[in-house]
Amino acid sequence: MTAIMFQGTGSDVGKSMLVAGLCRALVRRGMSVRPFKPQNMSNNAAVTADGGEIGRAQALQALACKVRPSVDMNPVLLKPQTDVGAQVVVRGKMQGSASARDFFARKAALMPDVLASFRKLEAECDIVLVEGAGSAAEINLRANDIANMGFAEAADVPVVLIGDIDRGGVIASIVGTHALISDSERNRLVGYLINKFRGDVTLFTPATESIEKLTGLSCLGVVPWFGDAAKLPAEDAMTLENRDFSRKGGRIVVAVPRISRIANFDDLDPLAAEPDVDVIFVQPGEPIPVDATVVILPGSKATRADLDVLRVEGWDIDIAAHVRRGGYLVGLCAGFQSLGKTVSDPDGIEGPPGDTPGLGFLDLTTSMRGKKVLEEVSGHDRWSDSPIHGYEMHVGETTGPGLDTPWVTLGNKPVGAIDASGRVMGCYIHGIFAADGFRSAFLRHIGNADRISIAYDQMVEDTLDKLADHMEANVDIDALLKAAR
């Protein structure tokens, strides 16, 4: 068994994408590969075959490895609910919520779980590609660290640094990280990668020579900007800040309010990939476009808090006007809960206990009680009878007469709701728009009767293969394999 870890000089330097590309490249070389991220922070998550949840990035990396995702690929997942607190998921199961300070104090107790998951993956493959979190040089968080050098030292894994040249200051970020970490951590470094390069790569040669002189580290690759990265499922909310959602002239306009605790917004990726669809994330302070064909309320880690956001921004008024004009309205998971009459949280699972009025479009009520549902699902939608697949990941029980008119059927079980007009609908199913037949039927019905749909899952597979080609062409993979131990 061998393993190698990739740590960033900062957040969003492209660690997840590079690891996904390397996973696919090594699989194509005939190796058995597993991805691993000790600790992740993201509200974009995926359900695993073993009944848990992990970060979306690790699920994509598992796909790149051509294996099913498992909870061991991301043993600690933090899902932010407030500015200072998050839901804590350990080996796929929710362990309650914690403030940032409380989690900092309990991190050391989670190291045995992290190492147990890592050792389990070690035993079933040829190599484990480990992804760090944030910056390797966060010395204020180094005590009890399980995400970066703390894990690398505990598991005795070599480390490659990744710097993002697109944001500027990449030389300082590599050299500064090298200077800030301890002697034992520096001895663990086997080289670095430069990511998101644009232009003539030969102009960077003097920089690599200077970095090696200052740190002793070799450059293992300068990776050019990968334009097709947007075709891969989105990792977390930071991705929203950097993706281009500008209009391309599509006949169908999908408006998505950018709520504060948005979760699993990769549900919208298949729609955004369609050439005749413009997906617009409506930012705070902006109105919902009057030409929107459909408004989609996405998932959230705090349904009641984000209902308040909808009202503060005036989006509730915009949505009501949109529906009066004959527009379509879809709620997914927390968005589905928001379409009902009331959302109650008597035990304070997502925040202070209490009740919040819903938007009132469906005759439903939701109570944040019961066990968290984590389940892969498949079935048909009752509107077009198209096959669907996806997963449920939610806390809360939804009841009411609105369920008597379901939107979809899972086996023989009707779920979700659709109103009498056929224009307002919702369900708990994430990933529903990834089903090509359903997505095409939905888009034909709401605005483009003569359209031809793309094959979304195949597009993701093709993009992973292109990413692997990109890695083979620009990264010294042989040197990485030699350095792994």
C-alpha cells in the first residue's frame, strides 16, 4: 500500500479537482485507487451505499476511481448552519452540532475515527490519494489538527503542496507555507504543484528555480487552467463565487435565490449544463428576474433561517408574483419544506426552537423531528412517467393534504407534492435533475417543446477522462508514485 497527501497553500486552490483527475489517471494505469479527505467542510454532500453521507468532492473522486463512495472516504464532515457553528458528521452519521470553538476542542478525539477509516481504505487498494482542507500553514489551528499536517504526521504520509497562481502571490504562498510549518512537517514535503496557470508556462521557469533555491522543493507540475471544471459537480458554496452563471441566451431561465445556508446546490448542475437553459443564482439585494421560467428553491442547512432570508430580501413577494404570472416553482428538500404552511423546530435541531410560517403554496407542514433520512432512491415522476434517481438527505417529517397529490413515485410509494395548477411542486429528492429523461421532459413541458437533452452522467465521465489527460500531460505522475509510501 502507498499513499500521498495533497495540501493547499489556501482554500479553493483546486485540490479536489486535481485529486479527482489523478484518481482517474491512476485507474487508467491499472491501479486500484481510493480518495480520502480526513475532514471536509461543505453543505454539498452525497449519500453513500453504506447509509451515510460524505462531501460531494469525495463522491466525485470515488466516481473517478470507478468505485462506490463510502463513509470512510470522508470520516469527518462539517456542514455549516450558522456563521460560527456547524452540524458534525462522523463516519457518515450526524453527531449533533458544535460551535467552531467547541469543535476545535474536540478534534483530537476524532483522530482515531479518521485513522480507522484511512487504514480501512489502505487495506483495499494500491494507493490512497489524500486531500487536505484549507491551508497547510494555519498555525493557529495546528493543535489537534486532523485535516492537514496533523493527519499526515499521525498516518506517516508524504505531502505535496498545491498553490493557485490564478489568485496571485503563488511564489510567496509556497515559500511562506514552507517557512511556517515545523521542521518535521517540512521533511514530509516531497514537492509542489502550481494550479490554474494561464499563458506561456515557460515564463514560470525562473519562479520554479527560485522556489527550489529557497525551499529545496521540486516542482512536480504546472497545471494549466482546466476550462471544463465547471462541468463537474460543484464542491461547496465557495464554488458559487467563482463559477460563471452569466446568461447565454437560453430559452429557459432558472432562477435560484442565493439563500445564506444553501446546500446541495449541485442539484442545479445538470440544468446549467443544458445549452438552452440559463441558471441564474439571484444574489442578495437583487430581485428575482421577471422573465424567469421557473424558480427553484434549493436545499438549506437551516430551513427556518433561510425562510427569514427569503422574506428579508423580498424574494417571497417576487416568488408570489412569479406564480401569479403563470411561472413554475420547484422546491427541493428544504425548498420543499419552505413551500408548505409551517416549518417547526421544537427541539432546536437547526437553530433556536420555534415555528416559522412557510410560503404557503402547498398544503403541508414540516416538523424537524425524527431520524435523519440518508437513502439512495429511484422511481418515476408522476407528471411524465420518466425514470428518476437520486438521494434523500434531510431532517424533518412533512405531512398534510398536499401529499395526496404526489410529484414522484419511489417504487409504489408516492412522495412529494404538486399543486392543482401543476406549476408548483417539490420533493425531498436531491439529484432528480441528473436523470436525462426526466430533465428533458421537465424542460420540454415548461418552455422548450422541441429541445434535445444532453447525456449528463456521460458528460461527467467524459470530463473526468479529459481531466485525467490533463494531469498526464502536465504532472509528473511517475514522480508522485515514487514519492508515495
